[in-house]
Amino acid sequence: MLLDPVLAKQIVPFQSQDLPFWTVLDQLAAQSDARVVIREQGRRIELVPGRSTGGAARVVGPIRILPTEIRSRLGLQDTASRYELLLEVACEPRFPLFRIDSHPRVLRAIASNGKAVQSPATNSRINLEGATATLTIPLEGVTREMVRLSEIEAEFRLTAANEWLTFDFTTAKRDGATPAQAGIALGMRQSRKQGTAWVIDFDYSRPEGEPAFESFEMQQLAPEWTLIRERDNAAFRPAERDFTEAGRGYRDRIRFDLEMLQLEAIPTTGWKLQARVSGPIREFPVRFRLENIPLP
């Protein structure tokens, strides 16, 4: 996390008392007249001077939901006004994330004049590449008499896992499996030299009952491989990979360039191969409530 130099000079007494990560940040920001800014898909979090002038963020466990914008559009053919509420949703980066509903389902929305605001139901999702996403809530029935949304209660689905798991392989062993973790198994099928390439095949299986993934989403399930040179902890990524379905599981073939590694043969000592995979994947319903959102 980055702290603005102006804020770094302040002393703010604070006790977290095991509060969620985002709650701690928002309370620190409030006590120092600052706001939380999330950049680079959640990989960079900053505290910058200046309070937020919009609605307050809502924290649900490891998830932060912030209303960022109300968009108003006028239809040129039917002259109808259309409104959209945009939300910045951020999850703690330590969790494996896969996809999220692009349009939360509105359960209740009441304007300042006591009238209900409607939102059409949609069923589309965003594949996540980081820890943040912008979600949109279409609003219908908004009139000029409505100064603000007094409250809005909604829900979205998040496909995620509670943890990352690590599997370690020694380069001395050319085949075999490491112990399964949380119903996830990863075994080395074969390791061989092919020209100047070091080619390694793995069998990979995941627990039954996980959410279904379309073929274009399958790469999200692939292990993240790192080859570690133990003398200096230098890390290398595969030069190429092929990740495919195989029966009820997957086949993962990775290739390293031996010349790039300055090796003439597959090493038997001094190197370690490590895979990071998500723990069991679930769909989590996330319900939230926002208040006092100004309308244009």
C-alpha cells in the first residue's frame, strides 16, 4: 500500500481490533481526511488527501463496494432518460478470483421521495483479471423529484476460492505425484529433454461439485508455475505451455528453454519446480446495502 507524503506526516491513533482489511483502510482514511484509491486492478492501493464526496463504501468480509458514478443518458429516438449506478468492487488481493456478475440483482431501491426505483434483471458475468471490477446497476423510474437514492439493497455472485495452494516438485524425480490438497491433485507424468527444451507433463484434477467453466474460461484454472534456482532463489516462468482437458481432469505441459537457463541437460539438483493453484472454487452470494446516493 502507498501513502501520500502529506499523510505520512500525520499521527493517527487507531486500533484495528481484528476488523476487515477494507474497514481498517476506510476508517484510517476518514480519520486523516483522506480517501482510498485502488489502482492497477487491485495490485496498488493508495491513501490520498481529500475526503470522498460520494456515497460511503460498504464492506462485506474481504469485499469493498464503492458507488463511484451516476450516469444519465437521453434516448434520441424515444426521449427517455436512462440512469445507471456504477460500483467499484474490490476484493482483498490474497484470494483467487475468477468471475463476477456484471449487473447486481436489485432487491430493494427507494428514492428520497419514498418511491421505489426499479432495475431490470440481467444475467451476465465478467471474467476477472485482477482484484477489482466495475459493476453497473440500471435504474428505471427515476424522476426529477428524486434527489437521491435513500437506500439500495442488491446482490451479486462472485466465483472465487478461499486460499491458494502450493505444490513443490524436485527436478531429480522425473514422475510421480505430490500429496493431494483439499481434493486437488497434481502429478508429474513425464519430464524429458526435447532439443533445447525441457518438457514436463502433469496430470491435474480438481474436486467434484465446483462451478462449471466454459472452454474460453478454462485457462483460469491452470496452475501458475515457477522454476526456482536454489543457490540464489532466481525464479523463471515457462517459455510455453499447453493446458487442455483430459477426461475428468486436465493435462498441463510446460516447456523451459535450457539455453536460457544456461543448462545443457535437465538438472537433478539445485532446482525446484513450484505450482500455485487455487483452493476449492465456490460461488459466493454477496449482499450489500448502500445509502444516500445523489441523483443528477
